[in-house]
Amino acid sequence: MTTKDFQTIIQKESTKTDFERYLKQLVYKKISSDEKIAIFEVNNKYIASWIKSKFTGLIQHCFEIYDGSKPSIEIKLAGEKKSKKEILKEQIQNQTAESTILNPSYTFDSFVVGPSNQMAYNASLAVSSKPGIQYNPLFIYGGTGLGKTHLLQAVGNHAIEKGNTVIYVTIEQFMNDFTFSIKNKNMEHFRNKYRKCDVLLIDDIQFLSGKEQTQEEFFHTFNELHNAKKQIVMTSDRLPSQIAGLVDRLKSRFEWGLTADVQIPGLETKIAIIEKKSDLNGISLSREIVNFIATTLDNSIREIEGVLIRINASASLLNQEITLPMVQNLLKEQIKETKENIKLPDVINIVANQLNIKPSDIKSKKRTATVANARRIVIYLTRELTHNSMPDIAKFLGMKDHSSISHNIKKANELIEKDENFKLIIENLKNKIINKEW
């Protein structure tokens, strides 16, 4: 197969957006002598990692269409030379993690630690270093896109480096394997796979809810591994006790070890996450752009990663410099959606709560320094975060006309430029309003 052959097939098999942004950049180099590994190159480390984690199955499918083969896929950075040690490490990973696809960028080094995830991070690091010794099972729970899967796969990557056999699957994959094995009368293979590993990583365990037969099998798998002092790590969007349709004996076992939550990151942690992921992938962003992304997007780290890929891909493909207007244009739909969801009372209530002032005082005629400052912040944030016009804001606050609104916005902008404390208050409140923390 040539690069042209591959590009022709994958263009038909993928969406237009995925092809133009990512897959178009793949250059097919060669297939290994034993025809088991197909090697591709791209010019960007971030895009290489993204393609590897999201499109491996699709690339394999293209080979199936072309000649019926299904090689493993390797995505390299153009010009990159791998040491024998790195090649050996990849071979070990392929051998020890049967049907396990771990994102190589999901490591402990690339995980940004903050108050919202410190406990879960420390526990994950501990179990990956000494599987089955303490915190068994480890149950990590929290909202969507907060880094649970990153921690889970970091445990797997670290354990594999230490020579442990790791199985990482979503609970859906576990159920599919179980069903397939029953139909094909091959339960011995299934049990050998899941009960002979050193570390079992299960993502989204909450979807085990209501699956009685699978729960029975998972119960016995859990017991076998736990009795053999093999490590079990699970993630969920809720506590074991809150998973409806889960039998009590599983709920109790899930709570045998340590339960650790991953909470919504604060503004400082979000900024650190953006900076870390940008640095790791060679994306240069000004502090102004980082702050804009942090205060515009919601709390999903997954969404932040997606936006960084879009920014980098756009700059690379269009040969553009990454500027604030360029980023604002890329995020305009998200900004529009955010503005539509924020109402005037939301802004005034959260500002009043955070500054310890009554909402009625902000809407009153009072002119004390504290009230005037709070009113100015409400005006600035309302104009920034909602679709309301200056006359609308003036009417809502009981002010005479929009000229006072314009004056307050101008003053707020001046303070943002010269007063770091005021700027920090604005950014913090902006983050809370966008993320509906009221």
C-alpha cells in the first residue's frame, strides 16, 4: 500500500472534518517484515498522540479493506528515532496488555495535580508502584471529563513499565467479551484473560447497573483477583452506594479498599492544565490566551484537550500564528452557547455571594466603595458573559441610562490592566458563572 492508496481509502471511511484536521497528515512509511506493524508518520506530536488514541481501529479497517490484513498501528513523529529500549517497551506493552489500548500520553508526569484531585492522584500512584499491597480495590469517582480515565491509564502505563500484566477495559468491553465468550463456549479463555492479570483496570463501572449475569461473573472475577492480591482499579461517575441496580455484595466489595473522588478543578488548576498540556505538545500560548480558554470552557479536561488540538491543527494547517482573535474565532460557538445559558440574575447572585453583599444592595442607589465595586463587577461580567445590551443592563440594575454602564465597563477594563488582584477576582467569578457554581 502507498500513502496515496491509504489516503484514498481513509478519506472515504472517515468524516470530512476528521480527515481534513488529522488523518490527511498521515504518511504511510512501511510495514514491518513480519507484516504485523504498519508505521505512519506525522509532523506534530500532539496530533500523533490524538490519532493513535482515537483512530487506530479506523486505520486498521483501511488495511482490511485494502488486502484483508489487520496489522498493529504505530504513529511516529517524523524524523523520530526510537531506541532499542523504547522498542522493547512497546513490545512488552503489546504482549502484557492483551486487547488493552492505553494512551501513551496518559502518565503521572502529564497529569496536573491540584486540590481537586490530590487524593486520587496519590492513591493511583501508590497502587501502580505496589499493586495489590494497599488500597485494593481503588475506586475513583467524579464527573465526566475530570481526569479519571487519565489516572486509570497512568496506573496501567506505570505498572506495565514495572513488568506487570495489565488489562484495561471499559465495563462495556468487559460485558461484550463475556457475551461473546458465552456464545462461542470459550469461557476458559475469558477467565484466563481477566483473572490471570496483575492489574485489572475497569472504566465506567456504573454501566454494570442492571446487568445481573455480568455482575455475577464480575463478582467472581473480583474475588479471584482480590484473593490473589492482584490490584483492581475502577472508575465511576458516582459512589458505589449510589449506583442503582448494583447488587449489594458488589457495592460492599467496591468499598473494601479506598474510595477517592476527582472534583471540579478551580481556575488555577485549569490554567495549570492548559499550560502543561500546551508545553508537553509544543504549543505556545500567551498568558492572555490561556486565561481566555480557562474562563471560557467548562470544567471538562477532555474539552480542553480537544480545543488545544483544534487550535494547534488550525495554526499548523493554515500556517497561522496563534493569537487571541484566532482562538476567540475558533471558540465562538462555545462562547455563544455559554452566553445563551447565563442570565442576569445568575451574575448578580454569584457576585453578591462571593463578595458577601446582598443582591438588593447592588441594585440599590448605595454608593459606598464596596457596593460600587461589586456593581462595577456585575456590569462588566454581565456585558462580557451575556447577550444583554447596555440599556438592558441599566434597566435591570435600576440605573438611569446606558452611559453609566459604559463608564463602569471602561473603569473595570482599566482596573484589569493595572490591578492584579481585581483581575484575579474577575477571572475567578467568570469561571464560577460559566461553570454554574452558584
